[in-house]
Amino acid sequence: MTETKHPWSRVSNTWKTFYGAKMPKSKEMENTLEGFSSVLFGTSRKESLENSICVICKGEAKEFHDPLSEYEFGISGMCQECQDNVFRKSTSSNSV
């Protein structure tokens, strides 16, 4: 049986180092992230990452536009579509 790795494992070490991914999170931060994810989305962030499932929509999180989007999945557990929705530029005319 072949072990399946989530997309985050494919992100280059350059991106991981540049964005600080190699810095371990404290136990308190891990607990905070897990609690936040569970309360807001009903899904553990860790479970989402391990299974390549989006923490928000529960869809597959295996294909991303670029390494930065894959990196974001490693942080938030969001699939590409949910990332696009969350980080979409506003088209309103209320800009400052």
C-alpha cells in the first residue's frame, strides 16, 4: 500500500523556509488552531491536513494554482476554491 501525502508535502523547501514553515508551533498555538478550526468548521485542522480535505467545504484539497497556495493549505487547511473565495480582491467601489 502506497502512503498518500497531502499536497503540502510537495511544497519546495525554499517556499517553506521563506514563509517560516520550518518554525515549529508551540503546543499552545497548535491547541488554539485546532480549537478554532473545530469550533468554526466542525473539523480538526490536523485531520484536514492529514487527509487533504478542506476544513471549510470538506472537498478534496489536492490541486493548487501555485506553491504559495499549497503553503496556505498547510496553514489554514483551505482548498484552492475556498482560498480564492476568502482572498478574492474586493470589486466594490468603496476603496480608500
